[in-house]
Amino acid sequence: MADPFEKLKDSPRLLMEARLKPLQGQRFQPTGFADLGPARFKAYSEEGLTDMVLVESPQSVANRLEIVCWDRASGKLVADFDGMPYVQVSRPDKSSLTNSILEAHRLNSPYILKGKDDSVFKMLKTDVAGMEKGPVDIGKLAHTVFKYDANAVLHGVFLAQSELAGGRLRMPRLLSGFIEASDVQDAASGGVKNDHVDPSGDTSQGFGNVPFHRAEFTAKQLVAYFNLDLSQLRAYSLGKSAETFLVALALVKIQRFLKSGLRLRTACDLDVDGGLRVTRPDGFEVPDEKALPGILKESITACKKEKLFADPSVTSVVYDEK
């Protein structure tokens, strides 16, 4: 097939953004941090300092971009991603426990590497042999990770096991994203947990009426930003088919997230106000929702043909505590 990403060949980054708006009303609740609350900050603009708030962090967006691949109802990959390699973890009774796509640390999940079944650990150790001393061969590491869990190449992984090259095997994120709101105003709100049996009961024990407050905001503008590191991708030397697959995978994830994954919290349900816009490089347009899954499927077939994926594509491991 003709290269759908020809215009990206000399670009170090693919930068994209999408304007967002609350699905209903004007208010939204940003992500909160235990010792910080909402992440508020000021940014410079043509009008001077502008009040900003971080609506969704890069860590959270990465998790949301991964979850769009998985159909929890059926317990398998969404059809668009079928054929993509990952590690499936089962219980001793053969029921499904988790997998490398859902796990926070991907291939470095303790459910994959720390159980009695050490088959995946041994495969990784064999494939990265020779890196115990000296610089890490990042290309060899990328090929190994891509083979068992291509998703982890896109979102990064840190194989922090001392037996694996001294715990030095780390791959940064190729795809990152975050959501910011600008020119924000406070929209203080709250409520009360009512106890209709004993309103004056001991609240430390869960009884009684308990009032609470919640930090919500309105904003002049909400924007989701996405950054695909093409320079780092090329540095892995995975080959054309793998690079096409990873770019297509990133774009399909972003499109699915913007279409169906913007209910970030009960009080933060967003919608796209316009569409996904490329800000760099000039002249590149993201293929539409109908074309991209086809590109992804063709690239999966090409990677299988070149034996870049594990065979079978789903590597199975049983988790049973040692």
C-alpha cells in the first residue's frame, strides 16, 4: 500500500490538539491530587497572565488511551486492534485475571513477572541477553518489547527487575497527551451525605449528615493536546511496517478517546468542539475515522508477515503467588 504517513518522514514530532467543551452546562471538575487539589497555575498570553487548570494529566491520558483498546464486556481486544500482541494473565483455574494492556506497568506488571509461572520473565531475559553490562541496546530492547506488547512501545515501559540487565531497561513514552483549561473561573459547589435515620450520628463511624465541598470551574477554552515522538520512534529502528503500525495505533487511539472516552469524571463529561487538528508538521492531515482502522489492519498483517509479533500474538502466563 502507499505510505499513508509519507508527509511525516522528516518531522521530529506529530503535534495535535482538539478543542473541547462541557457536554452539558458550563462547569467541569478537573483532576485532583491528594496534597494539592486541582492543579492551578498561571500562564503568559497576549493579554498578560491567564489563570489555568490542568484538567487531565499525561499519566491519566495514557491510561485512557490504553483502555480504548480493550472491550471489558467481551474480555478481549476491540475489533480494530485485533492481532496486536499482548500478554494475557490467567488464574490457576484458567479464568482471566488481567493483561499487559490494562496493567499500569504493562510488561513490568508483577502479575506477569513475579508469579510461579516465570515463562515470560525467561523469554525477556533471553531476548535482552548481552545487556547486563555497558550501554543498553535500545533498538534490541524495542524489538523485544514490540514482539510481546507493542502497546508498551507506544506508552513506555520500565523493566525494573534487577535480573534484567540490572534493572536498567527503560523506554520513554512515544505518545503523550494532556488537557488544559485557560481563563478559568471558580465554580464552588458541594453537597451533603444525608443520614435520615440519625442526622447527628458519629460521622467518624460513617453515621450522621456529612457536608462536603467540590472544586469545579468554568473556562474560556479547554484543549486536549497530543504529542507523538517520531524521532524516538525512528531511533528504535523497528522498520517501516512497525513504524506505520505504531503511528496508526496512536491515531486510532486518539480518535477513539475523543469520540467515546471523554467522560473523565461524573462532573467532567466533555465533548469535542470541532475536530482533531494537526499543528505540526504543516500539510499533514490525520486520516479520517473510516480510513484509519484499515491502515491499522494492513500494518498488523505486515508485521505478522515479517514475524515482528510473537506467534501466537497473545502470550499466556498464569499468575500464582510464589
